[in-house]
Amino acid sequence: MRELKEKIMSEGIVLSEHVLKVDSFLNHQMDPVLMKKIGEAFAEKFRDKKITKVITIESSGIGPALMTAYELGVPLIFARKRKSLTLNSDLYISKVYSFTKQEESEITISRKFIDCSDSVLIIDDFLANGQAALGLIDMIQQAKAQVVGIGIVIEKAFQDGGRILRERGIKVESLAQIASLSDGKVRFVEEALAK
């Protein structure tokens, strides 16, 4: 997606060989025009899958997931990382380890929002090691629902998450695939393949 790659190049900050900071447009402050285009792109890639729900994890995935759900005309569910007084029983629960935050979170979704009749699309902002996606897949499988695919805004293709998910036979569509963050520069997969 050209607009996304341009935004990464102009506003993304490489903090290390593993960390890209995109908080000016994706996961702290959001660019609503870009979010709309991201939602349109994911809807186009998955429109033929008869999706009934879009799922993400709070909080950075909510923007792109909401716009995707809007474009598909289906509800968005976000897995919660924090305990809530109103969400305390009859839950699907999974554990997710965040390498960025160096902590494990218990994520939850109310059982009343997903069941065996659902065809679910997972949307998230980043894919690195695949832990968030695997946690969501676990809860979708607990509900006996079908995972129809995963849409990722930015995939760190130099980490294992994409390979792990694709080896499971899951359709993974990433709008930007990063081959490397070395030397403080963002290199996209297509650039690395062209060399």
C-alpha cells in the first residue's frame, strides 16, 4: 500500500533493529484518512470470505480493525488486556506475550460475541513474532468459529510470526512488509527482493 509505505518512510522512526516507532499515525495518534484507506484495502483483500466478525487486541489494532469492519459491514470485537468490572465471567481467555513490552497479558473476549457460526477476520497493527495473532486464534478456536484470515498493517518479515502463521495454512495479508530495520533504515521486502 503506497500511502502506508510513504507514511512509514516520512514519519516512522527506527529505534533499533527490531523496533519501528509509528506513533504519529498508527498506534498513538492515528491518521483517520490513512485508517480509512487501510480499512478499504483489507476489505478488498478479504471481501470474498463471508466474514461475520472482525477481531483485534486493544488498543493499537482498534483503528485499522474498526475501519475494516466498517467497510465489510460487520461488528468489530476487541480482545481486552485489562480486567473490567463489566467483563468478568463467561469469557474466552488466552495468554499473549508482548516482546515490545516484555510482559505477558491475559486477553479476554465475552462468549456472547462470538460462536461457531462466525467467520472471523483478525486485524492488527504489527506482526513480529505472531504471539498476538496466536492468542486471538486460540480464542476463536475455543468458540469453534472459523479464522478466515489475518490482516496486518506492518509485518516485520525478518521475524518469525508471518512464517509461523502461513505454515498453519492461514491467509496472511500485510499492507507493508519490512525486510530490515538495520542501520537505522526501513527496507521493504520488495526492495530487498529487487537487489
